[in-house]
Amino acid sequence: MTSHQGKHIWIIGASSGIGEALACELASQGAHLTLSARSADKLAALNKRLDGTHNVMPIDAADANSLTAATQTFDTLDSVVFLAAIYSAHSQTPKDISFIHDMINVNLGGAFNTVNALQPMFEKQGFGQIVLCASVAGYRGLPYGQPYCATKAAIINYAESLKIELEDKNIDVKIISPGFVKTPLTDKNDFPMPMMIDADVAAKALAKGLTSRAFEIHFPKRFTTIMKIIDVLPRFIYFPLARLMKKKQ
């Protein structure tokens, strides 16, 4: 995909944050969008801001049946961007196990549901693009970062295997690895978030990345470069560094 003009792109998790900003950016570049999230009211308001010319399709990403049913409404689709996520601020307080399962069902299960619903369609039409939202938080196990970090690490692993499996079928697979982006999710944090960028800046980087040949779309580059260095550190170096992170928290 070299341009967004005239492309049909499905954004799952479009009601706020990066997803909402991405919808505005892609619409400005001539894409036709299907906007999905659980909040029908927020999606309708967003579509109204975008001149009401796009499809609004409320779904629950954790519900595989809703994803499959939604897919049946498409005649053709160029790309799906999965951004749905549940998040809670990293803290030393144990999280309720039911919340942990909800997070896994949305963040990771939703990605599996999306691919399961769309892969047959993309294979039949002979092309497609699957973009899954990971995070730099999935590079290493961060103190008090689970279960969010664990779901994002799983997304990276999942997408890597999908890329190899699907590239011969002309299906492009990418991951998104944001650093700190100002959204309703990061507003929950009460710790310093270095090099934070606004959602509209992230959306421009993401929109550009969708047309690139790169597997990973990551931003802001200054911060993600630091995280990539941490990612390749051997454990005998990483664990002392992680202990320092723990003390600061």
C-alpha cells in the first residue's frame, strides 16, 4: 500500500487516543474508514467530525463472534489496524484476577479474533494488511508492568510468526510499538513519562508507517531507540537495571 487515497481501512479501537487521531489523519488523506470500538456514541461523534462519510460499527474486540459478523459486511478491505486495549497504571498493588483476564481477552484475544475473522477474506481477495498494536512495554519484562507488558510481548511474538506465514499470500503484517503518547490510557499514570508525544503526532507517524515496507512502526524514535538498546541487553545487565527501575517506582 503506497497511498491511503481511496483505501478502505478498518480501525478497531477508534473511539479515543491513537485510534481516534489515526482516523482523523487517514480521513484527511482520502481513506474510507470503518470505525469500531465498544462506544457507539463516541464513534458516532467522531464520524460526525469526519463529515459523516465513514462506516460506524460498534464491536467488542473480545467477542470473536462480533468480529466475524462484522467482517461479513465488507465487500473488500485493504487494511485493519487493531488498537483496542485495556490498561491500568503500573503499581505495586496486585490487580484483580478478573481484570487480568479482561485485559488478556481484549489486548491479546482481540488480536487473535481480528486475524481469525479477516484472514480468510484477505486470502480470498488476494491481498490485505494486518496491523497489530504492541508496545515498547513488550520488549522486556518491566517491574510491576504485568499483565499489560505480557500481552504486548505476546502481540510481538504473534505478529512475527504471522508475517512469515502470510507474506507468500500477499498479506502484509505489521506491529505498532508506541512509546509514551498522551491519551486517556497514559493519563492514568502517575510516574514520569519521558519524551511523550501528542496523539496527533503519533497518528502521523503511524499513517506514514502503514505505507512503508517496515515490519515495526515505532515512535517517538528517540525514546524507542533507547528501549531497543535495553531490549538487546543480556539478562546479567538487564536485571540490575530493572531493579533500579523498581526502586524508583
